[in-house]
Amino acid sequence: MAFRLSFSRLVMAFMTFALLAAGTVAFAFPPNRSVQACNPCECENDRRHNCMGGQFYAVYTKGTPTGCLLEIYSIEPNGSGRRQLRLTERDLARFPAKAQNYLIATGRDKRFALYRLASGELQVNAGPDPENKVYVTIIRDCPASEVREEVFVTGR
């Protein structure tokens, strides 16, 4: 009987220790898939160029071994991204600056458009969003060396 009592206490002590250890680990090391609620330009893991309309779209440029890549994504209500446009440096080279601004391409759902400006810059128009806002991101170079943003409401 004495052996059985000691064994049950040992098992109980081990279970208590395991439960406390699991609780400590759960609070000390939160899951990697935690949601970050911050402005995209302030989130260290988000490399998008646009701060305005971050819940609606994202513009990325990144250097690659073969040059540069420009990508535009719509952001769905559930937070997932859907690629609207993707152009390589080679694609962009086919659209040099001209005397007037002109349309290069539109996104899959036509709410996104990419223009080449007479200045040589690239302009992304995104919208209107559910609040009738249209977001404008202007990028110099690819990868982007300078970014400007504007927003306006349609119908005003």
C-alpha cells in the first residue's frame, strides 16, 4: 500500500509539473500566426509601399536576380491577398515614358490600374473601395526609390 500511495503521489506531482510547464510555454511563446494590427508601413514584416488603403490593396516592388518585380494585390475582407497585376522589369521596359501619361495594364477585377507617367514614374490607382475612395500610389524606379500617395473620394 505504501508503494502504491507513493507512486500515485509521484504521478500527481509529475502531472502538476507538466500542466504548469505547458501553461508557462503557452504564455511565454505566443503562436507565430498572431495577427498584427498596425499600419502597413510600420509593420516590420510587411514590405508594401502603400500606407493608405492598406486594408484594401498592397503594392510591392522587389529586386530579383533578373531585375525587378512589381506586384499589386487586392486585400479581401478576410485579410487574404489576391494578385491583380505582376510585371517584371522586362515587361515595364516595354512601356517607356512618353509626352503624356498612359495606361499600361488593369487588374483582374478592373479596380486596379497601372499607368506610366510622362515623368517616367509608375502610378497605381486602386479603387473605388466600399467607401468610394480611390487610392493613388506613385513610384519612382523599380525597386521603388521614392513613393508618394494620395487618396480621393469619387463623386466629389
